[in-house]
Amino acid sequence: MLFPFRLAPSLKLTKALYQTLSKKHYTVKTPVYLKPLNSKISDYMRNGLVEEAQNLFDATPQRNTVTWNAMIRGYFQNGQLNQAMLLYNRMTDRDIYSYNTVISGLMQCGEVSNAMDVFYCMPLRDVVTWNSMISGFVCNGLMDEAFWIFDRMPLKDVVSCNLMITGLLKRGDLDLAEELFKEMGARNVVSWTLMMSGLLSAGRIGDAREIFESMPVNVRDVQAWNTMITGYIDNGYLEIGEVLFHKMPERDWNSWNGIITGLVNVQRLSDAMRLFWEMPQKCPRTWNLILMELVKNGLVKEAHAVLVKNPFGDVVSITNTIIGYFHLGEVQTAVELFESAPIRDITLWNVTIFGLGENDLGEDGLKLFMRMREISFPVDEFTFTSVLTIGSILPSLNLGGFAHHGNGEKALHMFNQMRLTAIKPNQITFIGVLSACSHTGLVEEGKYYFYIMKYKYFLQPMSEHYTCIVDLLGRFGHIDEAMRFLDQMRDDGIEASTSVWGALLGACRIHSNVNVGEIAGEKVLELEPWNSGVYMILAEMFTESGRKKDAEKIWVRMKEIGVKKQPGCSWIELNNSGHVFLSGDGSHPEFYDICSILELLLIEMEIEMLKPNASSCQDIHAICG
């Protein structure tokens, strides 16, 4: 396919045509006194101050087309399509810029047919008009319409061709884009870079390198070098990208960041850090990329050591390191790092609260939340998600949503009310819904909501969702169906976590299903060999089913690897304050008072037990005659 067209020899012709059309048909010269007004309106709109711009426009008795155009463009910039069109329709005099602004704005809003109406009603058009139409069609995925306009353009410039190449590459027509590129009589750096990007994305690295080498030296800018280097890195040729990086005549921040990112992604962290120190304009974003990779690879202490010495560390660096310590289970170090942070943002608070909850220190997480509220630190939805997750596990109806306390119907009613609003449920929402069903025994409803989450809202189930379903089915005796959900979980590519197997084990304990319970228990111990509770449950199940030798083997295993039974734990909430009691622990501040009261209660119970009741006395008298 050939592209017969005539390119404008330079943009001067386009500009000359525009000026001719403007002088003859549309614009009048802007008076000096209107220039500050028009500039002020543009500034207001650019900064989102639409009301201020509107007030200034309304208060101005004299306006010209530039004033109207500034308002219309500003409305489009701020997403107020209707206001823009109302003002456009009120205009008595329009220049070519008025039409071009409206066409571009309508196209950006997806109002293609209305943009075409404006285009067809124009008395005259310039190359900007035609390019606006092509750009709009390309952005809206209408390449056939873009071709139709492109073929009918009386005069095409480099921008016209670049727009078409962009659209063809978006559609995957690389060969056609390459053909158009070759037909171009004049190219700019955008033309060359577009073609290189398209070839690199298709893996045609050699062809892209030929384009790169063919570029005139005065055209080959830093962006072209960056495109080629990134292409090599993305296609697995990091070493060649490095060579090209060191050959660059000049580098910008993207050059350094691109090569450092490539090194980090292949775990060459020492090389990435060396380049970071050589980087002339260092920034926290690049540093945090390196730091996060250290954390992800379990090198949290190393990351922390570098963070202490690094002047580029910020609150993001500290947050990432705290996350790493929580993952390692080093809670105390994570909390100490939080306390030592010079600046704390909302994310840092949220991460620490969530991390405490994840490490079975929910009470400390709630205390941190209370502290956050005491200093009037702003909270967000993630704060409440973490707190409600913790609260739902603790025995506090005030601090946990309805689901974990038998109020499933209320929780589902609230969910259905939510569905009537514009708010879309997310994966966290469905954890609450499924948990409500599980704790209330709504088996069919639980399965229903699981499937609408997956197939109506197209949300990918997570391990937590499967835990709720397995718990729900297992708790009410549907062990085989729970096992089928575990198979479905594997089909979805999700590895069964300890919580899922633990839910199944709990169900087997309730319904005395020793065979499946043994499978579930061993799965948990594969992941958590120090979980004393699982050994206890298995030993109990074996004993109750007459398998005493298997129970003894469990006790021997615990002894061999040094697992000790965890002390019993009780909670109580009194006057909005939670109290925790561990077996053998006397640290509670009112411990001795509580023990004294318990002793009094025991004495009273013994006295009551020793008293003969009236019915017993009557029976004795009757027997003795």
C-alpha cells in the first residue's frame, strides 16, 4: 500500500496559511488591555480554578475571541464538556482557533460525532484542524476514519504522519507503519523514536538499531538514546544496553533510572548501587527502587544499614524497611524504626498498624490507632480496613464490623445497601461478606456471593476468600465440597495458605473427620512446623478416634523439635477497655485483687454445694419413713 501525499516543506507554510485565514475570516487583534485578562483566565483554568475564571469572565464587559477561547479551552481542561459547548454556542464571532479547540476537546471526551459536526460546518480549515481530527480518531481507536481524513488532507505535515504511525502501532499494524515511515519526505525526532519503539516492542531489535544508526546526529537526542537502551533491557540484552548507556553523549534522569532499574531487575544490586552513587542528580525514587529490591530479597538488615548512612532516605525508604522487618517477624525492630522516623505519613502509620495485626499483636495495633487519633492524625480507608480486621478478631463488638459476632444478616443488609450506591465493592468488601456468611451459617448465600464476586464483579478471589468459603462449608459438615473448593483454588493458581488448611482442620475436628483432618493438619505443619495448636488438635482427634499410638507419635514429634504448648489465653472487655489473661501470667495490674475475688467466689460455691437443697431433704425423709 502506498501513501501518495504532499508534505508541507516546513511548518512556515502551515503558519502562513493559518495567519491568512485568521486575518481574512476570523480574528481581530487583541487590544493591549485585554491581554492580562486573557492570561489570568488561562492561569485560573490551568490550575483548576474554574469558578474564579468564570467570575472574571462574567465581570468583564469587553471580551474578544481570545477571551472566549480561553474559557472554552479551560472548561475542556477541567472536564466540563457541557459548559464548554454552552459557551461555544453563545459565541457570535469565532476564529479558526475556536473550532480547533472544540474539535480537540470533543474528541478527548469521546464525542466523535459532535466533533465531526463541528469539522464539517467550518468555513475553512488549516492543517491543525485536520490533525486534530486524526488525533481524535486515533485516540478513540477509529483508524479507518483516521485514514479517510488523512487521505483527504490538502496539505500534510510531519505531525499528520506521526499521528498515523502512532495509530497503526497501537493497532499492531507494524508493517503498515513502517511503510508510511519510509514514504515520509521529512521526519523529526518523534518520527524516528516512534518507529524505533514499535520495532523494539515487536522484538525486532536489529531493525530498531538500524533506524537508530540512520538518525541524523543533530536529531538523535537523549530520548532516542533512552528508547534504544530501554529496548535492549526489555528484550533481555542488558549488557548491550549498558554499553550504549556509557556511549551516550549526554544523559538525563530517565537514562540513569532506566539502567539502574534494569540492573535491579536482574539482581545486580551492587552494580545498581554503584551507578546510583555516580548519578549526578540523585533522587529518592531511584534509591527506593534499590532499597525495595533488597527488602524483597530478604536483605532487610542490609537495606536498613544502608538507609542509616544514606542521605537520600525518606519516609518511603523507612516504610519499605518496616514492611521487610514485619515480613521477617522482627516486630520489635519494625516498631523501633517507626518510633525513630523523623516524619510519619499516613502510609507509615497504616503499615505499622497492619503489620502488628498480621503478627498477632492486634492489641498493640489498636493502641497505635488510638494514639493516632489522639494527635488528630488524618486517617483513610486503609487505616479503617486494618483496624476493622484487627477488631473483628478481638472480642469487641464496638471495634469489629458485624461479621465475626453473629450479625451476618446485618452485615449482608449493609452490603446490599452498598450495592444500591455508586460505590463498587472490592476484594476487602467480599472478605467481610463471606466472613459474615461463615459466622452465621449462611451456606448457600456464601457460595452465591463468592460466585458473583468472581463472575459479576470480575474480582480475582484471594486466599482469604477461599479461607472463608472452606470455613463456611466445613463448619456445617460439607467437607467434600470444601475439598472441591481447594481444588478450584489450585486451578486459579493460588497456593493454599495455612489459614485455608487451618479452617479445614477446624471443621474436621468439629465433625470428627479424622482422615481429612490429618491431611489438613500435615499441610499446616509443612508451612508452620512450630504451630503447637495443630499438634494438639491432631493428638486430640487421634485419641478420640481410638488411634492412641498416632496420638503418642504427635507428642513425640513435638518433643523432638522442641515445640511447646502455648499458654491458654482469655480476653474480656470492660468499660471499653480490653484485658488479656495468659495462663501462669501475673502481670495484670489488678492481678491480686482479681485472685482475691476468685477465691471468695470459690468459697461461696463450695458453701452452696455443701448446702442440702429442699427436694433432697424431702426425698431422704420419705425413704427413711
